[in-house]
Amino acid sequence: MPGSSRGSGAPQQELRFCRSADGARIAYARHGSGPPLVIATCWLSHLQHDWQSPVWRHFLADLGEFATIIRYDERGHGLSDWDVRDFGLEARIADLEAVVDDAGLDRFALMAMSQGGPPSISYAARHPGRVSRLLFYGSYAAAFRDPTPEALELDAAFEALIKVGWARPDSVFRRVFTSMMIPGATEEQMTWLDELQRVSTSAENALGARRQRKRANVVDLLPGLDFPTLVLHSRDDRMNDFEDSRHLASAIAGARLVVLESANHIVLGDEPAWQVFRDEVRTFLSPDRQATPAPSAIDAAAVLSPRELDVLRLAAEGQDNAAIAEALTLSVRTVERHLHNTYAKLGIQGKAARAAAVARLLSRA
């Protein structure tokens, strides 16, 4: 389901929906320009709401300046289906696979944010040819690798808070999580994150997802990963311990750890640590930018899938989307998606994109 959304002064993003293996509808968005960067997102996300955020806006806007960002709302959260029961690791891996396939990405950088570590690590291990490089941001391979009695007691208290206070109109209980995530924030930023928790998911989903995330453990996969890897983590993060990233960086061959001098789990835009984060990510992705040819130099036949070429060839014959759909036994929506992916791969956009894509194909005939 294609669409677009603009927040207050927000760059345009394209909103789409795909189906995961079990039929759950997953919402994802694309914005920015440059090599693709898929973000296995933070569980507190809402694809539209985040653009108005004094906590997240800088993250989206700044990264979009040098990469094409593909991010999604996890199942049970944001614009994705809330009526789900399976929050297990396999379901989350399938969600990531569905987003990548629907977006038409052949090769991309993958960033695991927070609890996005286990599904990202699993995806990279299963599809090594599609991942160009790995990034971790305040993340881990196992949420409860070796929990202490104190950690287990604290987790039980968090579950009780979710049950009692998540859906309440006031933010007294949700402020506990907010204070741990962004202790250095202003009241405006904290109030926004309080509200994000309420609008991003239900108490039932928050609890169910949390319980399943605690069971995910992919530590054994780390030594087999062979990708350029960048690990970023706030030194005094109160949500995910800095030791989790030390473990990632030491277990993945050649990984580099960057310490962010912050206590915020979500580094804020006015912190010096954010400039470090942005510059490190830009530099780390630069080989992907250099490997992406200029739009005018891209050979359509070389970068498009067989099905995308079939659609484009029929478009070159002058057939409209309905006729192409009938000829290939596809839905019109699927034809539109293939064309959208074709335009993205060829680096063209706007009203003349179809004509430009056809011209690119015919120039190589």
C-alpha cells in the first residue's frame, strides 16, 4: 500500500505495507538518498509519529542526508498490525525478511537498534550475500546473557509497571522507562517519549513482546559473522548495559567499538555524542556510497530482478499497469511495487520516472 507522509517540516517519506510469513501486516517507510540502510528498529516506534519527535527527528533527518533509510514498525507496534500473538525471534526474523524483499533490496547495510540485535544477527547469518555491513546501536546478542538475581528482580518490577500503568492517561508509570532511556532529556523530550509509549503499542503487546525478547539469544552466531561491523553504545546507558556492546565487538571478528559519551539510550541531537555517532556512521557507510554508480551509469538489466525487467519491458511496449498485471498474472498493486523498486534502483524519481526507466532499458537493448 504505497503512500507518503509529511510531519511538521519533515522530509517526505514513503509508507508501505507488506505481509510477514504468518500474514501479519508490517509497516515500513523509506526516505533519504544514498546507499540503502535498513534499520531493525527500536521497539518504541511509530513511523508517522516519530517525524514530529524532539527525540527521534534528528536521527531520521541526519541519516537521511547520506543514506536511503528503510525502517519499520515491529509487529504489534506503530502502524504494523497490533492483533498478533507471536513475538518470538523467528517471527521477527520473518518480518525483517518481508520488509527487505518487499522493498526490493538486493544488498544493503543493516543497523540493529536496541533489541533489534538478535533478528539482525540471525538475518545476516542466513543471508550473508545481501548484507554489505553491520551496525549495532545500543544493542546486544542476548538481552539476558547471564542475568543476576538483581536484574531478574528489576525485570519483574518492570513487567508490573507495564501491567499497571502503560495504558493510563497520565504518564506517571511510563515516566520510569522514559527516565531510564533519556535521563539527560528536557521535559519536552521526556513528555514526548511518555506519550510515544502509549500510542506505539498496547500494554498487552508491550508485555508480550518484552517476554519474548528476553528469550532471544544468538550469541553462538557471532563468531560466524564476516562483515565490516561498527558497534556504537552510550557509556552510561541505563536501558542496555554497555557491556553488551563490548561483548558484540569482541565476539565479531574485526568489529570496531565506538564509545558514545552519554547516559542516554537514545542519543539526543544537541549532545556532542550525536555528532560522533553521525560522523562515524557516515564514514562507515562511505564504501557503500562509492560502490553505488551514478544514476546515469546504471545498467537496468544489471541491477533489476527478472520480474522487474518483465514489468519494465511491458511498460516499454506502452502497456499501462492494468495490462501489465493481466499479462503477468499479478495484481496492479504488485506491478506498482515492482515499478517503484525499479525507480529506486535506477536512482530516478518524479513524474518522468517511468519514461526515464524505459529509456534506460532501451539504451542497453
